[in-house]
Amino acid sequence: MPRRDALSGTKQVISIEAQSLAENATALTGSLVDRAGFEGAVAEFTIGTLAAGVTGGTVTCKIYHGEESDGSDLADSEQSATYTFEAGKKAIKRILYAGIKRYIACYIDNGFTGGDAGTNTAIVAGNIMLTHPREAPVTQTY
């Protein structure tokens, strides 16, 4: 019986590069990820510790999806996770994509409060793990 490792049937794709998300900043919509050849996907959001002076807030993480390769029809898939900040805490949020659209992207919005407007930040990132390939093993490209 052939032996398989846990990741031979997955492909990791960065949708939102790690970056600072400031208070009152525009929401971040990540790069499109093409699901061609894969039946499933999981979005993983990394949320770092808040900068000094921030008294709280929330980050809402979502999966956007569409059928057009240019993202012109990208819309909220209505699958989301919300993280409420606590001092000194970090989080990883995962959302299982339950849709059938070909293209997906990570989306991060924020609601920081307190401190100096525009300077309160947390480092955030969004990745997509494509799962259940039609053909395996999957070649990783970074």
C-alpha cells in the first residue's frame, strides 16, 4: 500500500501578504486563488498582537468568491469569522469554503478602537489551502 504524507493532497497559496492593518484603514482584499483542479479550500487568517495604545476592537475575516479571473464579480461568500482583540493575544482563524465558485480570495476588515487614529495596527495575513485535488501529489510553488 502506498504511503502518503498529510500535505501531498494540498496546495498553499498566499492571498494577503503579512502586513499592518491600521485603525480606520480600508479593508484588505487578497489576490485571487484559482481552485481549478481542487474540490475544497480552507482560508486561514493570522492576526497578530495589537500595537500599544489600542484598547480593543474586532477583525472580521471572510472568503470572497466569483467566476471571473479578473475578480470583476467577486462577492462575499457569507462565510466569515470574527476575532475580538484582547491585550497581548494573537489568533489564527480558519474558514472552510463551502461554495462552488472557481476563484476565491481572503478579505479582512477591522474595527480597532482607542489610541491614535490611523496608527493603531496589528499584523494580519490570509492564506488559502486548496484541498481534495483531482490529481495527486500536488506540486507546491512559492
